[in-house]
Amino acid sequence: MIDETNFDSALDDALAQEKPFVPPTPQSASTEPVEDDYEPLVINNVKFPRGAAARIRAMAPDEFKTWVADRQKAYIDPIYLSGILGMDLQEDPQRALFANLITLRGPQVPWSELDTIHRKMLLWSRGTCKTTSVRCLEVEIILNYPNARLCFLTGSDELGKAQLRALKLLFEEPTERFEYLFPEFTLKSVWNKKTSQWEDKRVEMGNSQRFSVPARSNTVLAESTFQISTAKKVKAGSHFDFIFIDDLVNETNYQNAAVLERCYQNYIDLVPELDPSGYIVMTGTRYSHDDAYGRILEKATTGEVNLWSFSIRDCYSRGKCINCHHSDVFHDASVNVLQPPCMCGCPGFRSDGIPGVIFPQVRLKDGRLLGFTLEWLAQQRAEMGDAKFSNQYLNQAVAASQQQFTEQMIHTQTIFDAKQLPPWQTETFIVGDLAYTPEETTDSKKRDETVFWVFKRYHGALWVYDGDSGRWGANDLVTHILTAIKKHRPTAFFLEKNAAADALMNQIIARAPEFMISKIPIQWIPQGNVKDQKFVRIAGIAPVLVGKRLWLSASMPGYEKLKQQLLQFPRARHDDYADTLGLCVECPTGWASEAVPLAAVETSLDWLRRLNPAAPVEPNYEDSGAGSGLCAGPAGSETAGWK
Ligand SMILES: [Zn+2]
Ligand SMILES: [Zn+2]
């Protein structure tokens, strides 16, 4: 924990000792001898350093063509640029991450025209390389617009300085490839008196608070190319074109209410310094319900909504799209929840049914592992506890509203890996809620669906792993019931008894031979006469979930719809999926009287350990996620040594 008072005075001491920052002298300054008929090389209004200019002019036509093309690509393709900068960003998912921030279109397009929404918030699971990606985007912006003024705000001055250093080093000590493509951003022509020659030299570009790149041609601007915002150092009246806010809430400050308040205040103070054509890019991970992100989200939903775009992602993925083969994360549910369109133009996400993780694990050239596996996430969840995991990997701060079901509650009881389900030979049950709808109802939205849930009873808990639903006529209903019986061979198929029960039973008996079913396990459940029965039944699911006596499979059909209905309860427009889940709990399957073996009061991790023994976490495991914000690949260092 940083002691804020001491830290500030330490920072002031450090600043006092530091050389005052002198902006880099423009290339036409008086250090140059008066000269000659030298014709400078100017590209995109930037004068190139002389050595580099000579090298470029000497290029063979083919090499020059490639050089120009590669530069063009680096302007607009952040993943390509990240490779040039020596970063480990991946197509999946970081291209989707960049798409949610700012998409650059080359130096010829003014930044004001890049997007209609100028405030972007991206809250993605910890470990998705947000900080590295933001740094890559900052470089991309500087390359496109050498005169842009960037400001960076983070949770503490110390973090801000570290971030600035990391960014500055990309220019001061560039990779060979970066300097080959963009020498005007790393080198300066310096006159060597001894040799009476011009030399291209790497220069210091600033101090711990700010820096400017040599390619900057506008020397009138008071602000540097990039500067960090600290409580005292950004003067009112500064102007910025891009404000980056990364990890405002982090490991070092999230537990201290006063510091959190100051962070939020810093943000509020900084916003007026944004130029009207500028952008705010805010990235991070949730830490608590009333953190700065929560407050901004809340504000945004009460008026400022059009100013911001939000991308909020947990660590899981619903698989790949069978329409376009891109991962879930490339599809934007904020446009359309039911059919999220893809960046590629695919009309809507349709899962291949193989749930996974947002950042599929990759092995880098140096052997390090980057990204997640389901097993590794299960381990994180067990070690961090549900609340912290929910914040940092699910980006769900615990809701303090009257909501009866929270996403956290549901996620905690959701199985994302089919290997964690009970053994197949365990007893199976099916429960169904029949929707009888008057034929004259033409508005299909008003009609409830018939819903079946298929579940197992195991170790005193119910494990719902499959489902079926639809708006069926009598004959289709019989077909679906008999198909489910044939597929799952349930011990019992519970249906709520209603006026049509006898007729339905006769139809089922009549068609059973067709499905080669000799024993029909249907049990009719008498309808209770409790008022508000539906409400009581659905509300009753909550304690069973919290008590870890009910598990849901993320890959079963209808899971998302069920989740939505629970989250919206009691104000959901439809609750047929949730109501049927309530029936699962109420049916006489005997789960409640079954003794819960000690081994069954276990987390999904313990399940996993038994099925698939995993290596323990290394004792020297260091927290290197969003908190420090500094690692080039947080997940890489976290997963290094795994497997
Ligand atoms: Zn798609
Ligand atoms: Zn796609």
C-alpha cells in the first residue's frame, strides 16, 4: 500500500532534483551550421533525419515500395505494429480489444473524424493485455499524429511514471525494425564538430513526467507529446487530444476509500482539459462496486449515455461463431444481445457450442505461455475467492440493488467445462413446464415457451446440463417429449399437471412405440394453489444456488436466456426458463435429503483436481495483473510454469 502523503513529498523531492525539462530543439535550430543546398526528405510533413534520409533515398525501388507499404500498414494495423514494437499481442482477442478503442486510418484522416463516439471504456478481464495494448495504441496515435498531445492518468503517480518510462523507451531504445520504418521518431540529426559531419543520433526525449518525439513539427504547443497526469502537475488550461486512463482503480488503491475518491476526482478534474475533438480511452478491471468505473457507468446510464461506448468482457467465451469462425469476443452484444454482429460483417453470433476462454492460450517463441485455459481460471477462482474473481475476471462488481439474482451468483454456479459434470451413469431427471397458449395469440412475443431442463442428482446437488424449448403444437410437443426420453433415459420426467394432462398422456402412449420406448417415466406434479406461486418458486432458486446445491452448464441450450431471466427477475417480461428451473428444485428428486459428502462441498476446482490433477501454483507466483499494470504480458507471467 502506498502511503499517499509520503509518496507525494517523495515525488516532489525527486522532481526538485530532476533537471528541468527542455523541449527538444527543432531540427532547424541554431546548432546546425548554416548550410548548403541540402534538400531535406519530408514525409507526412515530417522532416527526416539526414542519415536516414540518405539511406531511404538509396533504397532500390522494390525495397522502397515495401518500406512505404509496411509503414502504411503500421499506421492502421495495431497488431502488426505491436509485432514491430516487440510486443506479444495476438489476433484473438487483442484485435477485438483494439476495435473497441480507436481505429486509426492513417495520417491523412484527422482524428476528429475517426469516430462519432469520443469516450471509450473498456473493462475486460484481468490478464487480457489491456495495458500493453493501450501502449501500442499510444504509439500508433503518435505515429499517425506526431503533433497530438496525449495525457495519461492512472491510479498513482508511481504507476504513471512507470508507464511513461515504458512508452518512452519504445522510442528512445527502439527495436531495429521500428527504427528502420520510422527513423523520424527515434533519431535526430546532430552536427559533429570533430568530424564536421551530420550524424543521426538517438536523443533523450524528456523526463519522468513528459516527453516529446523528434518527429513533432509544431513547437508552439505547450504540452508534450505525452505526459502523465498527477494531481499537482497538470495545470488547468492544458489541452489534450487524447486522454488515456488505465488502471485508475488497482491493487494498490482499491481498499482505500479516500484514495479511490481522489482517483475519481483526478478523473473529473482532467476531463475539462480534453480538446473538443479529442478522445478519452479508459481501460481497467473492476475492483469494487463503487469504484470509479462503477460511478462512470452509473452516470453514463443516467444521461451521459451517448457520450460513451462500453466494452465489458469476462474471461470466458461462448466459443467460436459458426457463421464467421471468429471468436465470441469479436461480436458486439451491445448492438444486439440476441444476435451480436461481428466486426467482419457476420450477421450474428451463433456458437459452435464449445465454450472456452476469452484469451486462448498461446505459446510464445521464447516458450512462455500467454492467455488462459479453463483449468487455470478455475484455479484462480478458487484461490481468489468468488468475490474477487467476480470483479477481476468477470468484471461484475457485486450489485447492491434489489436484484435477487446477480451475475456473480449465477456464474459461480455455472460449469464452463463439461468435464466437471457428474459421471454420465448418475440418475437423470427431466422437468418440463408446458405452455398452453390460446391459438388466437398471433404475437409470438407474448407467448411463453414450453421449456424442458435435463439434470442429474449427484452428491446432494442438482446439475442442469441440457435443455429444450419451443412453441410447439400438440404433435410437436409429443415428439419433443419422446425424443428427450429416448436421448436421456430419465428416471422421471416431471410435468406440471393441468387440464390437458390426460389427453397429452394418451398421445404420448400412442406414439411411444415409434420411439421404441416401452416405459414412460412421466410423473405429473399437481399444481399448487399458492398465490404468486411463480414468484415464490423462482425466488426459491436463489438460496439453492448460493448453497451450491444447484449447478448450471454454460453450454446447454437456453443458458443465456435463463441467465437473463434470472437477472431481470422479478421484473422480467418472460420467466418461463426461470420458472422451469424453479420446478427442478421443487420436484421430488430427493436432492435435499441426500447427504452432502464433505467432498461435495467443494469448488469446481476440487472437482477438477480429482478429474485432472493440476500442478500447484508456484510459490514465487507474483501478482502481475492489472495491479502493477506493467508487465508486457500479464497472463504470460502468470501462466508461466504451468503445465
Ligand atoms: Zn460471427
Ligand atoms: Zn466474424
